[in-house]
Amino acid sequence: MSLPLVLTALCAVLLASLVCGAGIGASGLSWGEVLRCLWAGLTGGRIAPDQVPAYTIVWELRFPRAVLAAVVGAGLSAIGVAVQAMVRNALADPFVLGISSGAAVGANAVLIFGAFGTLGIWALSTASFLSALLAMMLVYAIARTARGLTPLRLVLTGTAMYYGFSAVTTFMVFAAERGEAARSAMMWMLGSLGGANWASVPIAAGAVLGGLAHLAWSARRLNALAMGDETAAALGVDAGRLRKELFLVSAAVTGAVVAVSGAIGFVGLMVPHAVRMLVGADHRRLLAVAPLAGAVLLIWVDILSRVVLAPAELPVGVLTAVIGVPCFVLLMRRRSYTFGGA
């Protein structure tokens, strides 16, 4: 399928999804009110006094949540593409390598025990990034042998560390003295965008944009790496150095994303496979399309999380699994599909 056509369609759907994310909710605002509030927020225009409640709902609550959902979905999808190339494994994603669960340890330390409290609004992001980075370093150190780093050992080590870090976070929740802190941590562990605000958007967006830029610049090297270390070396790509770069980028993006959204699974696993079926296995095309597809997906999953049991809210991670499992099974049942393309 034509790449420009796919990108144009996805950009249009993304813009429409952002508007829907700001307009759909329990308050029952008209679309005219929603569009007026969005225009006022985007242009700095004035609103009538009787429109202040609607403006607060649309611009201060719903729209930053939709924007953050797009950022998180884009980041998870791009990192999923990178990790699958890094370990040459169709089941790889930030969760499988222990990155997300490692970031969760640091974030829970902030939520439950108040760690890094002196950093204020930066506490959660800092703790998530540092714990994700430490998790990656631990996985790397354990998986590495005298003969180098093999994809299989990375996956096996990462899977073991995932269960280990998950056990640590569960222990922290049960050890929490404050019941409300434990409840917040549990909701966060299942993935939630309920705490989204404009202050949290720049942190996540900066990390995701930086990661996307590096991955786009490395797309040709990722193509070589996906074909194996020997092939990559023959093409002049240092596989070991590239994996170290991908480790750092994955930790930075995952840490920033987990800090603002919690542990949302399946996006980084499912979206790369679906996009490969659409545009092929070339990482230059994959990394252009996957972030947009992931952004659209997570916006609509977040909308569903708000309306399915309204006024109660479902964890986003629960819905991504409910949607992702059957979609992934159907995808794998397609006889024409293999990892790396059709």
C-alpha cells in the first residue's frame, strides 16, 4: 500500500480521534461547545462566563488526556518495533524485556513511599527512567556472555526479570501503610490516564519525540540488525553498539511513558505486527506508520475506558488486553503472515 496514502489517512484519523477524545464523555457537551472550547484553547481566545465549566472539562481534562494517550501509544508502538528488531523475536516488547516492569518499581516507590519527593513533579518521571535504565543494565549484564549478547538470552533474561520486578511491585503495594496509596498504585499498575494534565504532556512528549528521531535515523541499521548479527556486520553495522543504543532509548522512552500512564501492555506487541501487514517489514516505513497507528489505538481505548462503565473508569491496560488478545490471535492465524512481513 502507498506509504503517503497511509500516512495521510492516519494523520486525518488521528486529528479526528483527538477531537473525539475531547468531546466524548459523561458530561454530555454538544459538539459545537467542544469545538468552541478547543478553538479558544488553541488560539488563546476568550470564552463567555457561562462556558467556563465546559472549557474546563474540554481543555483542562479531556484534551490533555487525549494528547497524552496519543503520545503514549506512539511511544509504546515505536519501542515495540525497535525491541523486536533488537532481539529478532516476534514476541518481544518493552514488557518482555523487563523494561516496563522495571520502570514500575521506581514509579511505585514514588506513589507509595514518596521517594524522590524533593523533585516535585519530576519525581515520578525521574524514578521511572532511572529504574527502567537500571533494569535494562541488569538484563544486559546477566544476558551478556564472553561470546557477546544473543537475542535468545536477552528474551529469556528479560522474561525472568519481568516476573521478578512484578513481584517487587506487588510486594510494595501490600507493604503500603496507606490504603489510598496502595489503591492508586494498583490502578496505575493496570494502566490509567486518569491523572493526565498539561504538565505531564511535555515530559512524555519530549522523550517520545527524541526516541522517534533516533529510531528513524537508525532505520537502515535496524533493517540490517533484523537480518542477524553476521549479516549486519557484513553491511557495516556494529550490532553490539546498536543494541546498546536501543537499550538506552528504550529505557528512556519506556520510563517516561510508564511514569505518566502506568503499565499499559499489548500496544508495543500488537501494533508493530499489524503495521507490518499493512506496509511491509522495512523499518523506514514501519517507524513512520506504527507511532501514528499506536496513537490512534490508545486514544480510542482510553475513550472506551471512560464510557464502558461510566461514571466508573476501567484501567486502560485491561482494555488493551481485551482488545489485543483476539486481534493478535486472528493476526497469527493468517497463513500469509510471518514475522518480518507477509
